[in-house]
Amino acid sequence: MKIASRIEPVVVVGLVVLLGILTYMRNTMWQDEFTIWQDASVKSPHKVRPHNNLGNAMRDDRRMPELAIVEYKKAIALAPEEIPPRHNLVVAYLMLGRLTDAERELKEALLIEPDSHILHGNLGYVYIKQGRLKEAEREFIEALRIKPDYRMARDNLEWIRWMTGATP
């Protein structure tokens, strides 16, 4: 009986130490967005959200748009109809100056969601960056048809018309 009474405190202390170590190790996953979503994408490799959000952390926090693109493509492969990973992929392409890739991805997204004022506006922005003002104008007009108070489209459309000397 005396041996059992000596073992109990040792076991309790051992469990407390073990649980403290495990808690500390788990808390390291919460350092920042990158570590949280990296852990989530490893534990849930077939879910869209961890890959999309890991891509965001790589792109925004870590300034690694090339690696973000890999994660966005994984998310898109898992759910091709999801627009957020496609939009985020476009942002990464724009960060890298890959305008043709951004244009292609926006056009694919518009096949899924043709009435998205944001997608039309972003495609118009890509066309501006490519110097294709007529096509940009068309996209901004479409964005405003869908959402008449979409300021970005209205401002860019006014800029195009000012640059080209056209009147509405």
C-alpha cells in the first residue's frame, strides 16, 4: 500500500508535465496564419478552405506568391466551382505580373459565375494593365450593369473615357 501511495503523486506529476508539453507544442501551431493553415492543410488535405487560406497566408504574410499559387490550384482541383480560390489565384498572378494567367483564370471564373460584378471589374483591371482599354471598358460597363453602384468599375470607366477622350 505504501508503494501505491508513492506512485500516485509521481503519476499525477508526470501527467501534468506531459499535458503541459503537449499544450505547449499545440500552441506553436497558433503562432500566425501560416502555421495554423499549414497544419490544417496537412491534417485535412482534401478540404478546400485550408489550402485556400494557406495560400492567402503565403501570399500576404510571407510574400511567397509562387507557393501560394500551388495551394490555390490544390483548392481549385478539390472544388472547381469555388470562386474564392480562383480570385485569390488571380491576385497572386497579378503580384507576379502574370497578366495572361490572371486573364485566363478570370475568364474561367466567369464561366462559373457570369453575373459577378467583381470578376468583371477585375478582368477590366487586367485589361487596363495590358493596355486593352476597349475590352476593359466593356468589362466595367458589364460590372456596372450588374451592380450600378460598383465604385471601382465606375471610377475605372471614367478614367478610360478620360484617357481616350470619349464621352459616356
